[in-house]
Amino acid sequence: MSRKGNCWGNAVAESFFKILKSELVYHRKFKNQAQAKIEVFEFIEVGYNKQRIHASLEYKTPIQMENEFYENQNMAA
């Protein structure tokens, strides 16, 4: 949490939850809470964390950055 008056403190969390709701939650009817937990987990771990581009990673996916890292390690060895 940020201090009082810092409007950017929750921007990252708010952006994530907006994407989660608009891409998953509003388009599905879950049978029960267990199904919702599984689908949210899959959305985060399979889609959001691995496939989305990130500004902090030079607008590449985490998988692309990881592959580049290991390629550079192999070239240096």
C-alpha cells in the first residue's frame, strides 16, 4: 500500500483485477467455488504470467525473456 496522496499505489493491482474480470470472470458461469479457483489459477499461471507482454521486460513475454537469457548463457560458456 502507498502513503496517503499517492494515487499510483494500487495501479498495478487494479489493472490486473480489471483484466482478470474482463477476460475471465464476466464471460463464465462457474458451477461452484472450486471450479472458479481452478479457472482463476489457470488464467494467472498459464495465460497472464506466461503469455502477456510486460513493459518491464522490453515488451516481451516472460518465456521470451527466459529463452533469451539461457541463449546468452550458452553463448558465454
